[in-house]
Amino acid sequence: MKSRVRAVFHFLLRALARLLFRVRVQGSKEIPTVGAGHPLLIIANHESFLDGILLGLFLPIKNPVFVVHTEVVKRTLLRAGLGLMSDYLAVDPASPMAMKQVVRLLGSGRPVVIFPEGRITLTGALMKVYEGPAFVASKTGATLLPVRLEGLSRSYFSRMVRWPRKLFPRMTLTVLPPTKLTMPDAPDGKVSSARERRRKSGEALRRLMLEIVLAQPKQQTLYGALCDAIEIHGRGCRVAEDIKQIEYTYRDVLKMSLALGRLASRLTGVGEKVGLLLPNMAPTVALFMGLSAFRRVPAMLNYTAGVDGMRAACEAAQVRTVFTSRVFVEKAKLTDTLAALQRTVRVVYLEDLREQMTFADKLWLIGRMLWRPRHVEVGATPEDAAAVLFTSGSEGKPKGVVLSHRAILANIAQIRAATDFTRDDRVLNVLPIFHSFGLTAGTLLPLLTGASVFLYPSPLHYRVIPELAYDRGFTVMFGTSTFLSNYARFAHPYDFYRLRYVVAGAEKLAPAVREQWFEKFGIRILEGYGLTETAPVIAVNTPMAYRSGTVGQFLPGIEHRLQPVAGIDRGGILHVRAPNLMSGYLKSDRPGELQMPMSDIGAGWYETGDIVEVDEDGFVRIVGRVKRFAKIAGEMISLETVEKLAHLASPDAQHAVISRPDADKGEALVLFTTDAALDRAALQHAAQQTGVPGLAVPKKIVLIEALPLLGTGKTDYVTLNRMAETA
């Protein structure tokens, strides 16, 4: 009788749910065997109070038992609904004893559904994952069936109270391929302590949950993602501000994007690479999105690269038209540079572009703003080029990196899966948009998440930026080690009182900077690692997975392999394969031709050129770049190790090391330093303290007033090599 009532109730409720929530079930059709001797544990992310009911209705598994939090069954309606849906077991996920009941259920052959987070998300991202379910899975050898729930976090049944919510949002249930968690072993092959085994099992489950949250991101373009964000958060949501102190809403960004995109499309062709020579300002972002909407490809020019660098970039990407601003050119003192650039490209000023807008354009804009703004973008695909960024050229000639819509959006999805950026955040972006870190993490991530971003035009204003952070109460900030060091020097201890995320990238974070921020501001800097070629983030430390001295764990969806290097005992050259990988290079030797570098690992893999080591918990430690090693008397010497040696001997000065050909030992080291008192004796003493071989002590020391820097804050080694030739 009970089963008949449940069947009728299931039929009626399933029909109602399909009508109200437009439920879509997708993903793997591979359903594992269920029964005695075949334990099955179904795991899912937790978005709302309805998750258990909807899983019971649409899961392709018969008669599962739901493990629910003891607090949930205190709600009469939910308890009644679950009772009619299926059998359930109320437990406290933090209690190890409660998991014994789950083990018995699995042993009896009943499929079990559990939410490893133990609670409904408050951020829209993954919450803390409890170790109990992981230990149960590894102990029983149960098959895991991962399921992703999406959509209900925006309903009134969620706990996202400060987000725009709908009564009946569209809901998607994605079934992933079944997998298993193996019982972890100790490094020496012996089974480790029970506590360590639980920890490792929990970490493995957390990584799996990240993959669940990331599973099958929507295939679309950047402009399509912007339209999605507008629909979710509302056109009145304030998302951008710049030094003009004007707060722009989604409505303003959409209007500027459509207007500038329409005007720019008259001067350019579909698929054309269009140069942008503009600072961190809201119109720059709008023009970027507008060009994308009209299927043009923004090529972000580095205005600190000089005439030769910009000319090489334009030549490689076959840029024929460059958009800039007279006010910016004057303030950045680029008049002579632009005059030289105009010999090979056409320069269009935004001030002139706005004057070309006619009454018909305004009517068209009103129509598009009110009806069907998505229909501007016709024929675009996720694999189309979305942007061309140029490598920093710190060790050679800049290359154009072509990033597709798929690559950039995949990296944003990966970051959002691993962290909890939300609509409530206020992001301070001082990194230039022509840099991949400043574009993806600093600009597009908040814009497409509903967070507010403040675009500041220069990271070099070391006194102004801390005061700005204090005045506006920013919660997220991105920077490089060099920039963060200078902000700390001039900031008041209370200037960064609201910051919860400070993320460092683009260069190695100096230990002194990490300690300085923790001691002065009580803030733990989260160091990450990425490349322009990966749009850019590959790994990052997070509050849930942090290890000092590393760049964190790989983001979900990234496969990696290490290729051994002769002469280097630890680690190897990192090769990656991921959805956020570039489409290819544009180089000056073959302008306009897309070139994908080959990897010894195989097709689809990319060789980063970085030597890394990965510990047993998946944390990545950067050893150095292949090009940043010197072979002296047959020994491989890391130039970064030599720089660390100089910092140990003289912590308050700036140091950089390069290698030059040497007739006797193959290569010789040249140290550039701002410390006039630093000599070989001090370096040798530091080497003895740290156990660094004497070959790593440079014989030539060159005093310099300040290290040359690129616009991204990285040391300009090309300039240092030129200086060494004449030193």
C-alpha cells in the first residue's frame, strides 16, 4: 500500500516539477549495478531545501535512502515530503558515529544519497566538505555516482537571501560517470593512521565535488554570458566603477557595449583583430564586449611595451585598426609612440567615434536594449577567438595568444568552482586589462558574477591605492608580489580592513611580502599560478586548500603531467591539458597564422616551460622556468634560487640575476642589485647558511638604481640582458 501511494505521489509531483521548474535531466547514461555486494553512494551538491525531493523524483535509481541533516527533518513540510518520496536517515554529518549507520545501509545493498557539504550553500559555491562520507565510500569500496544540481540556488527555497531570486527557476540535473575513491596509503606504502586516512579521503572527495560543480559549463560566448548575468542579477545591478567615480549598472554596460560595438563594426570586418590601446576604464570594458558581440576580436595592446613592442604585436596579429582615446594618450605621454604606430595602422579615437552616432543609431539602440539584445550576436560560436593577448616579452619577443570564448569562460567557471566570489564582493582591479590576469580574474570574473569591480588605471600609485581600498571597502584585490610589497610599505594597518581575498600572481610571491601582509594587516595572501596561454589561472591557493610556499592546487578540469629534466632531481617540466587552453599563437615570423606549439606528451597538451613539483596532496611548487636555469661547470643552477640568495643577504633591496656565455664554465651569473653594500662575501655567507652550492654565487655584481619592470610588474630580463652586454 505504501509503495502504491508513493508511486502515485511520484507521478503527480514529477509532472508538477517538470511544469514549474522545467526540469532537465542530462549527462551520463551509465547506471552502475545496485544490490548486495554492489554498494552505491550517490553524491550531489546542495543548493536548496528542495534538492532531496527533486533528486528522489528524477534520479534514475530506484528506492534510494536519503541521508539528511538532523536540522532538516525538524521542518514538518520537508519531513513529510521526504517521507512520501523515499526512506531517509537523519544524521549529523560532523559525527563519525553517524557514518556507521550509512556503512550498514550500503552493506545491505540499498543505494544511498548524501550531500557531502552537509548544508545548503550560502555563497553559490562549494561549501566545506565533510570527511565522513568520503571515509564511508573508501572503506566500503562503494561506487560513487556524482550528480550536479543547478538552478535552485536562485529560488526562494535556497539560502541565497541577498541574491535576486525567482519563484520557479529552471533546474538542471546532470548525472556524471560513476567513479570510486580508493583507500589512501601512507607515502612509504604502509597504511597510515586513521586520522590521516580520513583527511586524505575527505580531500579526494572535495576534489571530486569541485569537478561536480564544474561539470559541463554552458557553451556560449562572452557576450552571451554577459546577457545571462544581466538576466540573473537584473539590469539595475551596479557592477563597474572607474576613476570618474561613476557607478555603472548592467544597463549602462549593455548600452555602451551595443553602441560602441555598432560604431566600431562599421570600421572593421567580421573576425578582424582590432587593437585596443586603452586604460582600465568602464568604456574599455564596454568596447571589449561590444566588439565581441559584433564578432570582432579585441587585441589588447600593452601600452608600456614601447613602439617596437606594439608594432611587433600589431604585425603578428595583423591589426589594421587601433582604438584609443586622446585623453589617455596625452596623460600616458604616448603621443610620440602613437605617431610612430600610425605609420602602419589606422588609429581611431573614441572621442571621434561617439560623434558618429546618428539618430537612427539611437533608435536601433533603444530597440535592442528593450527587445532581444542577444540577437546582435549572430553566428558566433564558443570556439571563435574572443581576444588576443600578448605575452609579456620578459625573456623574448611578445607573441599573440589567441583565447577563445570557451577558454576564457572555462577559466572563469574553474575559478568560481574553487572559490566563493559572489554578488556581495567588491573587487579592486589595478592590474591592466591587457594582461590576462587583469582581464579574466580582475574584470570579466566580477562582471559575469554580479560582483562590483573598480577599475583603476595604474598599479603604480602606491599611496593612492591603499587609501582607495579603505575608502571603498573592497573585499577582493589582485596584485603581483612587487605591487603588493609597495602597497604594504605605504598603507596604514587599517586600510585593507575589509579585504577577504588578496590574490597574488604573474610573478613569484616573495616570502617577505607574505609575512609583511600577515603581520601588518592580518591578511593571508593567496598565491596562484597561471599563464597567458591558459586564460590564465592553472592553480591557486584557497581558504579551503592552502599551503604556504606553494601556488595551491590545480583548478578542477586541468590535467597535468611532469616531464623529467636532466640535472634536476625534483619535479619536471609541466604539461597541461584543459578546457581553458588557448587556440594558438600569432607570431611575427608568420603574421596572422595560428600556430599551436607541439608537446612531447601528445596532441592537445601544452608545455608551460615551467619546472614544478607536485606533492602528495596536489599542491604545486614552482621550481623555476627552463629558460631560468644556467648550466655552470656541468651543474644546473636555478636563477630564481640565486635571486633568493641575494634577497637573504639583502632583504630590503631589489635583485635580479641573468646568465651570460662564459668560455671557461659554459655560463656565468650576473647579479643586478640596488644594494651598493652587497658583495660576494655576503652572498657566500648566505649560501653556506642555506646549503646552496658555491657555483650559485655570482661573480659579477652590477649596481643599478632600480630594476626595469614591465607593465605587469614582472622584471624585464630582456633589458637586463642588454645592460649586461655593456656592463
